[in-house]
Amino acid sequence: MKTILTLLAAAALAAPAAAEVATLNGAGATFPYPVYSKWFDEYHKVKPDLQINYQSIGSGGGIRQFTEKTVDFGASDGPMTDEQIAKVNGAVVHVPTVLGADVPAFNLDGVTELKLDGPALAGIFLGTIAKWNDPALVQMNPGAKLPDMAITVVHRSDGSGTTYCFTDYLSKVSKEWETKVGKGTAVNWPVGLGGKGNEGVSGLVKQTPGSIGYVELIYAQQNAIAYAAMKNKAGKFVKATIPAVTAAAAGVKMPKDYRVSITDAKGKDAYPISTFTWLLVYPKNAEGKGVVIKDFLRWMLKDGQGMAPALGYAPLPAAVKAMVAKTVETIQ
Amino acid sequence: MSTAVAPVRTSPAERGGARVPGPRERAGDRAFRLVVSGFAGLILLGAAAMAWQLTRGSWRTWAAFGPKFLWTSTWDPVNDVFGALPFLYGTVVSSLIALLIAVPLGVGSAIFLAELAPPRVSNAVSFAIELLAAVPSVILGLMGVFLLVPAVRAVEPFLSRWLGFLPFFRGAPYGVGLLAAGLILAFMILPYIAAIAREVLLTVPRSLKEALYALGATRWEVVREVSLPYARSGILGAVFLSLGRALGETMAVTMVIGNTPKISASLFDPAYSMAAVIANELAEAAGDAHLSALIAIGLVLFGVTVVVNGLARLLIYRLERP
């Protein structure tokens, strides 16, 4: 009831100033949806006369709607490709907002700690490493009792930014993966079962002894699923944590357009299967809208970032934040 | 995705065959006629628009792959190579498994309810069956994930031990796969078949049955000689209606089928269905070729249901005119 009243009050306040922008519409990625909806909610408290609507229809849909100019901003877990940018005549600003990570979740009786490196993970998902007691795995995990058991691979069946990040990583660490499978929001999986969403993958992993799949970090943490530590580029085994994900972002050279992959990043504490997620904004907006968007993005960098860790997202590293702040000022 | 439900045999006169020329058509009558024929026309228009839109949206795929799209098995959104066969296979086979299980069960229980059960039992059970038919499929899917899949996983090793000489019952017991999908679909369409078949069996005229009883026929003979032949086309209608639902089912299937576009003889292996791949990949299909291929899958699914409907019509037509 209170919210309805607030909304009515907001509508009443907004009504007289017809020239003021009262709503912004956005659509896109589902992966950052929890933190985005938190932000839009909190921002609405700061600016009661502005309502930001966000439809989490998926990154693909977000890019499509952004291209067709049916929304004020888009959102995507993967940067737009050169081909896609050409379709909007280059008129897009990628604004990185937060970071997320994928973890290899596994279900193996009596094993709680598992260490993997990139080639081994690629081997498992290619089907070339088919047993848990494969020499490559045994060598990496001297303490663990790895059984003589077939590995059941579980992957996402729905197209997803999580899959993009994961296959992007595998493409970087394995030539064979890059040529045979490649990276994308949905790929031609050589082996395994498909589960729908994080919950589908984790459900299959939990139910199937000897299985391994990948889920978002926050999902694995909330559901207490065992996940492996990954060997990063510096040769150190790192278990995914929010600081480790931010460290991955700090370890890359940021290009001007922010379209960067931070999988397999340098830095000794960097977690290698991490990714940015982006808002897609037009560099030139309709009368009045640019100011509103700019204001929101400023707030997102200043106040919004602090809300991310509680929801399982890693905030931007300081250097990136400073760089984005400058870019935001160029939006018209 | 509706399928023809055959009416029980009636003569043209009963159906009100030709329009009875009443008193002169008044303005109101004419308006009424126009309005309702407009409604009927809208349905046709809707179907045509659907076919047109699907064809247009998938044009890129047909131009790139031609009819080969239907019988190739690679589904690679990274390199934009698409083939629909594994999905076609998964949809058709899971639906056939469902029919194989649900038709005998459904028709059997309908015979019990219509012919043998005391009216109170019959009504109570029929009510429960109709309730089952109204359960949303995502609920059935949840049940599938938490109950059916573990059960199938537990049963599969036994099946392969005793029936492993058949290629259908081999392989690793994942639980998810064609078998689980077929079972969940069977569970989903069973109430449809049972409820409609019961209704149809109840329309069999008493006089016919009593005549046969008078000749000294047993219950089984009455069911076999009178009830089933009389209700045949209605029951077939129920079966095809259910098949239509099974072919198009999305949620429950995608939750238990394993979502792997591979064709394998074993029912234990994970598979994929047409509706499931569309639901899974549409939201994140960023590339135009990928999107077009998914719409092409939609067109194929549309085509399959049209063919099934056509066959149903043909079959019922044949049965009605021996």
C-alpha cells in the first residue's frame, strides 16, 4: 500500500513538469539483474520522480532492442561484436558496471577441495579427460582421493552470459577448444548434459555423483555447492571470491571502449573465469534523457558500487571506476 | 496446436447440416452472422499470419541450408551451422514413448470408469483426472526433476541388465534423457486421453449394449464389439489431441530431457526437443543466423503439428466411412 502511495505521489509530482524525463526503459542481461533492480530501486528513493524499468530478457535480446532503439539503454554480459556495432553506426558506449565469475561446481564423494588448471578443465569439457583418476587430475590433486569413475559433464542448455564467460576462458587456455568449439552464449558442446539456468545445472550436479558443471559464483555460494580452485596465469590456485574477481579486472589493460575480456587475467590473486557486465548506452540521447542517464551512472559509480558485494557481484577496481567516470561525462 | 477432436458419429440432420431457412433474415441477424463469421475468419487469419511470420523470420536459414536443415545434425551457434534433425528426433520419439504408455493406460481407465465402475467411484475418479489435466506443466517438470529423474536413474541399471540386449536400454544411467521425457509426457497426456475417452464411451447408446447383453454377451465382449467400435473415432481424436500437446510441450520436457542435440538409439541418453531448444536459446540468441535458425525450428514444429492434424483428420474420415 505504501509503495502504491509513493508511486502515486511520484506520479503526481512528475506530472506537472511534463518536460522532465520520468521514466527510463532498459532491457538485457539476466545475470546482473539482482544488482540492477536493487540499484534502480535505491535510485528511485534518491530521485523519486524518476522510474527506471528494466526487463531482464537476456543479453541477446538486450543488444537487439538497443539496436532497434526501442529502449533507452541495453545491458549485456558479452560486449557487442564489431558487426553489431556497425549496425548502430558505432553509436554505443559500453559502461562496465560490476563483475561476476563462473566456478566449476562438482559432486564427488569424499572430495571437498579440488584443484584444476585451464587445460584440464578444457579436457574435461572436451571429453578427452573422461575419468576422475586421469593422471592429469591426480597429479594436480595429490591429497584428494580421486575415484576410478566416469566424469559426467553438465553445462547450461539456455543461452547465457555465464556460458560466454566460461567458453571464452576455455578458448584462451586450450587451442583445441578454440578450434573445435569456440566461444558464445550457446555452443556446440562435445559432451555432457544440459541443465536450464544455474539452478538446472546445479540440480543435475547435486543429483549426479561424479559430475562437474559451471555456475555463477554467487549461486554456488548461496547453495553451498563445492567448487574447484582454478590455476591462474601466474600459476597460483585461486578459489573464486569477490576480491579475487576484482583483482582479475585490475590485471588487464583497459581499452578505450571497455570491450575487454578478463578471463585468464594476469595478477597473482586474479581468479581466471571472471567477466565484466556492461550497460549499453547511446552517446547521444534524446532531449533531456542524456542528463538523467548521466546522473544515474554517476550515482552508480559512487553509491551503487558499494551495494554489489552483498549481492555476490564484485565492484569495479578503482582505476576502472575513475576511467568510467570520465567516459560517463561524454554522454550527451 | 489444437488437434481435431472427432465428434461422435452423428447424421448430418442431427448436426443441423444445412442452414435451416428461417423467417426472413432481419438486420440484427445479418449483423450477428457477420460478427461471428468475422471471428471465425480471424482464426484463419491468425494461423496464416503465424505461418507467414515464421517463414519470413527463418528465411535466412532456408536460404543458407535449404531442406538440408531438416536432416543434418550439427547445431553450432558459434560457427552458424544449424541442423534440426536431433530436435525433430527428440520431439517425435519422446511423444511416441508418451503415447505408447498413455494410450493403453488412458483408454483402459476410461473403459473402467465408463463401463465397470459404480457411478460414485466413476465420478470421483473422473474429477481427480480432470484436476490432473489442469496441473501446469512446469509443476510436472519440477516433479520430474525431483522425483522422476532420480527414480529413472535408479531403475535404469536394472533395465539395462535385463533388457540390455536391446539397443534402447544401454548406456550410462544419467536419469535425464529421452526415457524421462517420455514418461513425464505420458503423465501429462494421460488425463486428457482418459477424460475424453470416458466422455465418448458414455455416449454409446444403452440400447446397443443391452441388445448384446440380451444375446448373452459378456462385459468384455460388449466393450469389444459395441463400445470401442462406436467410440473409436472419438478416442482417436483424444489421442491426437494429446499427441499435439506432447509435441509442443516445452517446460516439463526441457527440465528432464538432458538438452543435448544428439541422436542415440538408447532411451537412456540425453536428447533435445524442438520446443525446448527454442525456449532455451531464444533469449540469448545474439546472432541473426542463430535467431533465424531458432525460428526455422519453430516453423518445422508448426509443420509437424499440421501434418499430425492432417493425418488425424484423414484417419477419422476413413473410419467414419468404411
